[in-house]
Amino acid sequence: MDCGRLGDMATLYAHIPDSLHAALNSYAKDRRVKLTAATVELLETGLDAVANATTRVALEERVAVATEQAAEARALAEQAEKARAALEATLNGQTEAYALVGGRLNQPIGRCPSCRHPISGRDLVVRNACGSCSAPLSALLDPRTPAAGSGLNTTEYLLLIGALGLLVGMAMAQSKKS
Ligand SMILES: [Zn+2]
């Protein structure tokens, strides 16, 4: 910042403590500049410092929020993986996995954020729209806003995702074999 030297000048009248006035005078004397020049310089330095501190705080806040969101998404992914592993341990074949996914898809999993009509796993992951009012449900799949007003049953959701993950895993293993 270099305001006030070449541009328009304004006058600032300020009552300041004697001690500050004395300090300003000695600062100006040390630097061999006029009191006004010293005051302008110190004010500019002060304003820059405040602006930088504000920017830093804003950046720090943004980083903190992003870190928290990443941690939440990671926790959800870990839970889905655990659910998948637990299901895998109890199932013997693809037929059972399909039946399981079919059952999961028909389970009520929460409510439509728009019309409050109950939504099933099928509405959520297959149609991705409310069966009653056709409102899109993609916001519900965002791990950062898991149950925002939807009453989304996180356990049902994780079991469904786990079952789907299992089925996808089986299909991939099958296609590798053939
Ligand atoms: Zn709806």
C-alpha cells in the first residue's frame, strides 16, 4: 500500500495519548521524516498487518472445514467397507448376494427432503429420485451432508452400499475368471 503520497490527500484529526505522540515524534526523528509521513507509514503497516491476519484466519478456517469433511467421508467409506466385509463373511454365493441387494433396495432408507415421502434404497441408488415427487436425491449421497433433513438411516444406507460393493466385487471376480 502506498496511498496518500501521489493521490488525493485527506486530513485526519485524531486525539492520541501524549505517550503515543511522543513515540511517533521520536520514530519520525529517527528516520528523518516528517511526523505526517511517519504516521502514514505506520498506519499503512498496521492496516496491511490486519488485512493479512484476516486473510490468514479465513484460509485457516477453510482448511479446517475441508479437513473435517474429508475425515467424515473417509469414516463413511471405512464403515461401508466394514459392512461389505461383514456381509461377505455370511454369504456363500452370488445368488445370495443378489437376493440381499434386492432386499436392501426395497428397504425404506429415509425420507424425501422435498415431500417427506419415504424413499427406498432403489429410489436412492438406482433411480436417484423420489418415487413420489421425482425430486433428485443426489444430495443425499453426498457424504458431507448425510442426514440433512432427510432422516436418512445411515445404517441401512451403509448396509445397502456394502451389499452393492459386494455384488460389484463378485461381478469383477467373475469377469476376471472368464
Ligand atoms: Zn419427494
